[in-house]
Amino acid sequence: MIRVAVVDDEELIRSSVRLILNSAPDIEVVAEAAGGGAVDSVLATRPDVLLLDIRMPGTDGLAVLRELRREGPDGSAADPDLPAVCMLTTFDADEYLTAALRLGASGYLLKDAEPTRLIETVRVLAAGGSTLDPSITPTVIGGYLHRTAGSPEARDAIDTLTPREREVLALLAHGRSNSAIAEQLGLAHGTVKDHVSTLLAKLGGVNRVQAAVLADRAGLTDGS
């Protein structure tokens, strides 16, 4: 079972997400919380995926994400087993998006997404993939690239990738997990994992979502 935690200040949203996800045979919502109790809830239940509202009164999603990255279950070192995080938002042009991706979020999803999209997002994240809501606007992508992975140095770094690394990056940009990439390219899972680690480092230490956006702007996803 894929274990999910839902953090949102609105009880109606939490209940709706729980009902949708629990309808899937392979997903279980194991924790729900508003911003204030989010960190304790995540550390206590150890979910595979965290759906985290960006905008909440008091403790917003960015504060929760910062604290999770900084604090492990013993209150000291950063926890290497944190869940994959998808930010939830009601806006497709949210100024918090850039900060969330910088903090390691694996994607974002609009709250009005179709139930099937929500379920698929959780499955992709649990499998090690990344996801960007299909309604993301060019303005958001362009602005994000300009401020982060879109620096000229980072875009030029794509030219340093080997043909195989570019192939892996193109599939990663479509949200494929390492296992799915391995199956499609006929490679061992460990080999794909090594390719992903290497290409992310070559692109300046970006995460999977940052690399996916960069690959899209570089034209690696055209025609696929």
C-alpha cells in the first residue's frame, strides 16, 4: 500500500482527498493535519507521499517543508527518508511555487484536478517520479527557469550530457519513475538510477522537477 499524508487547513479538502485516495485499492491515507500539526504527524506516520497545501494561515506549506528537511525524528540531522512531496494549490501561477521546488518538492497539483489525476499523481510520486499539473502556465515555467534552473549556465549544461543521459532526462521530464525508464530503455534499474544522479549533478544539483522543466524548455520533450 502507498501511504499518504494530507496537510491542508480546510477539513473539507482533507476529507475529499481522503475519500478519493482511499477509493484506490493500493493507496491509504494514514494521516491528516492542518499546518500546525503537520511535521509531528508526518514523522509519526512515515508516509510515502505527502500532499501539502502551499497557502495556510499560521504555518504554511513552505514552513512545513523547511522544517521537515531540517529536522529528523530525533530532532537533529535531516531525515533521509522523508516522503515525496506534492504541493497543493488553488492557483496555477503561485508565487510560492519556485520556493517549494527549491526546497525539494517533487511536484505540484491544482486542487481542482480530476480525481483520477490525484490518484495517478500519488502513484507517480511513490514510484520515485515527479509531476507538474498539466495546466501549469508558460509564465510560471518561464519565471521559474529565469530564477533557478533556467540560468544560462544550467541550460548550457544540457549540452554536457551524454546521449543516454539526454534520453533518460527526456523520459524523466514526462514524470517517468526510474523503474519505468529502465523498462522503456531496456536498462537495469541501478543503471538508470546512476544516470539520473549524474545528470542532476551536471545540471547544477537540481531536483527531478527542476530538471524536467529545464528539459522541456530545452526541447527534449518535443514530439514525444
